[in-house]
Amino acid sequence: MLQLRRYSFDLAFEYPFTIFKGTKTHQPTLIVSLGLADMTGYGEAPAISYYNITVPEMVESLESKRAMIERYALTDPQRFWHFLHHLIPGQHFLTAALDIAGWDLFAKMRRMPLHKLLGINWEKAPVTDYTIGLDTIEHMVAKMDAHPWPIYKIKTGSADDIERLAALRQHTNAPFRVDANEGWTLDEAKRLLPELQKLGVTMVEQPLPKEQVEEMKELKQISPLPLFADESCRTEDEVKKCADGFHGINIKLTKCGGITPAMRMIKEARALGLKVMMGSMNESTIGTAAVANLLPLLDEVDADGPLLLKEDVGEGLSYDNGIIKLSGGSGLGVRFVGKI
């Protein structure tokens, strides 16, 4: 019988984190664990306000289904995901946490690192970026100077985006990725993209609101930079819909429901000729380790959650100039240490 436990945290950021949709100083997150005998698997679901996801709501759902989850016989993590998908329909964040914990536990039962269990050869893993949130130019430069990195992800979404990027460019030769978080109009995107290319930007995430499907198709045809879907590609049923408007997709484990659907999304994206990125929802080391185990399957990655947080609840991942290194341990390869 599985032993289900949960832990709620409110983890402080190193700096106030601002995107086009708002600012936060802490990241609420839910850690779940599934125990069997002397082994325990862990998963994470950060709460995101603009998706109307809160930790108390996830806890309430979890507790209402506790008995059924604990009675589940974990013989196949993919079947476990299907069980959860029907048990708590539509609750992708909570499903993701439980799915990750299931994979972590199952890999530990097999005494294998998760990536080996999944048949992933550890080679050609992409380098993660470091995200610079929206702020004054002076503060953004200061953050960048305090964190030298081989590639930066820059949050945008205001009228002075070009001025901001030009100022940052004076302080580094590192490539920039731009994340607009649905913050531009079509006309703004047409104007900004050529200028961003001149400033060493290598890709743009979600330039337009997800509802503007036809506008994205038009923008893709003229864009000098690769365009990646984020808000437009939350779940696996949206992958195919992105093929005409984007060059790639950014998969978030919490939004799609965990490792199990993410693997299917990667396969479908490849079949459609789309590039694949995985992104952060400001997870701690626990959630980030799930992404890290999939690195060789990706073209790009934004897995800097632990770098942005002042507090962490796990250990076992290390960063070396953008290169994420796993501990080599079984499962996710990380250890839950609780609140610092």
C-alpha cells in the first residue's frame, strides 16, 4: 500500500520576479511523496495564480482522493498517470506532482536513474538559461552582472523592450531568449522581431495571446526568429494546433500533467517537425530534477527554478555554467530536505 504525504511551502525568490502578467516575491509550491517499504518518490506542483491554481485547492483535492491513491498498486507509472487522469480530471498540476513522484518511486524500485529507466542516453544535453525578470534597466543589468551565464532568458512585454534589450546587450555577448508571455500585438511583434534579431536574440516565446491563432500563423511566415509556443501549448491535445503558428513548443510538466504526457508531447512534436523545449514554473530542485532527467530529448531548456529561488527544499542537482549535472542516484537523483 502506498504511503502518501504532502508538504506545502512558500519559497522566497532571490529577487522579486516580474513577468508581463504580474510580480511575486515567493513561490507557493506543493511537494508530494509516495512511499513503499523503505523507498519514497517525490514530485512537485508549484501554484500559479494566472492559472487559478492554489496550494490549498490542490491539498483539498489530494485529501479527498487519498484513500484511492494509497490503495493503487504501482506496477507501471504510465498506468498510474491514466488512473490519476480519471481520478482528478482536469487537475494537471496535482496530477503532475503525483506522476513525477510515481516515476521517482518506480525508478528507485528498479534501482535506476530515471533517465536510464526511460531509455534516454545521456548525451547532447542542452544548456539551461538564466531568467532575468522584468524590472528597470538598471536592476536587470545588476541581476545579469551578479549571475554570469552562457545564455539568458529575458522577460519582456512593455513599450521599451528594445531599449531594455539594447542596454543589456552592452554587458554581455551571451545569446538572449525573449519571453513575451502573450504581451505583444501582431503589429508590435512585426516591428520588434527584426530588431531583436540584431540584438542577438535567438528565439521568442509566446509573442501573442494564445487566442490569436490566425495572427500567429501570419507571424510565423515572416518571423526572422524561431517562435515557441508556451501558453498556446499547455496540454498534449494542443501540440498539433501549434504546428502552423510556431516553430517549436515549450512543455511545462505542471501544465501538461507530468512526465507521462510530456513524453508523448515530445514524440508528437518531433513527428510534426517542431522543436522541443521544456520550461520552468519556478520549481524547486524536486520539480526541476524531473525536467533534468529528460534533457537529452530537448533542443532547448529553461530549468533555472532553483537558481531563482532564495530557498530550496531539495538537493542533488548542480549547475556548471548552464550545464545541469545529475547526482547519479536512482529515481530523480535528488533528495528532499524540507524547508531551509
